[in-house]
Amino acid sequence: MKLTITRTLRALLAVIIFAAPAARAATERYNVDPDHSIVGFSVVHMVVSRTTGRFMDYNGFIEMDPEAKTVKAIEAVIQTASVSTNHAKRDTHLKSPDFFNVEKFPTMTWKMKSYEKQGDKYVAKGDLALLGVTKEVVLTGTLNGLVPKDFAGNTRAGFTASGKINRKDFGMNWSKSLDNGGLVVGDEVDINLEIEVIKQK
């Protein structure tokens, strides 16, 4: 009886030892494809509409196992001077010390700390560093799908994600009051992400 138990324990130990490296190897790095991604935002303008914009220069990666639908790490770096709202005068103002202060703070970063799955959605908590201030920002997203092999032999995946920040939490305080008591620029900023990634070879 003891011999049987010992053999069983040895067998289980062997399974654990040899299975663990395989599980770890399933997590692989996927780099953001900026040609097929959008890092966008929107904010209320004069109470009556929303101004939308995006950043044109950024990089990032996600370490994940798409088959198991698990995530190990997500990081992104955005060049603040690449902000674009399709309006030259407004973009110049956004790059000034009133907003992104791009000369002093040329980048902002987001780094995931943890996440949980809620049905088909991923709720990721991460630190956003902007204007010298770091605050936790939550992004909620979905894994849209996986293409094992594109025309160039790359493995691709796509995500949609969104979140919100209060710009004043980061010291971005500029605005003007309207006669009706509203503000020219709202405080709450919506984050809208459409991200395509390519598996690193």
C-alpha cells in the first residue's frame, strides 16, 4: 500500500514539474501595431458637444496567452506632442503648459497592476503617469479575436477598451467659465482605445 502511494506521489510530482514550464511558455509578448490602432479621447466642449482627439505616436505591448485568455502584463508609452484633434490652433494649445506641457513632460505611460475577468470583459487596473503625477486608472476592455496567421505570417489580436480620468487629478486645470456657469472644457475625459497587436517573433 505504501509503495502504491509513493509511486502515485512521484507521478503527480512529475506532472507538476514538467507541466509548469509549458504553462509559462504559453504567455507570449504581443506588440502594439500603431498602423492599425487608435489611442483616442473625448471631452465635453462648452457643455453642448464633445471634442475628440487621438495620439499619433505611441508604443506598447501585452504579455498574454490568447487561448487561455489570460494576461500577464500591459504597458504603453505615449508621446504627448503627438496629440491631434484635427485643428492646428487647438493642438498647439493642448501642447502648451495649460494642458500636456509637452516640453517638460514628453511622455505619459500606463502600466497594468492587476486585472480580473467579468464575463467576456477584462477590467484592468493600472498606473497612469501624466504631468509628473501618477494615479490609478481603470480600463475595461474585450478581446475581439485572434488571427493565427495573416498574409505576412504574423499572429494578430485585437482589443477594444475604454476608461475615464479627471484631468484635474493630474494638474491639468485650465478652463474658462461660460456665462451660463458651464466650462469651456469639461473635467472628465473619456479614453477610447482600439488596439491591434502582433505576436513578437
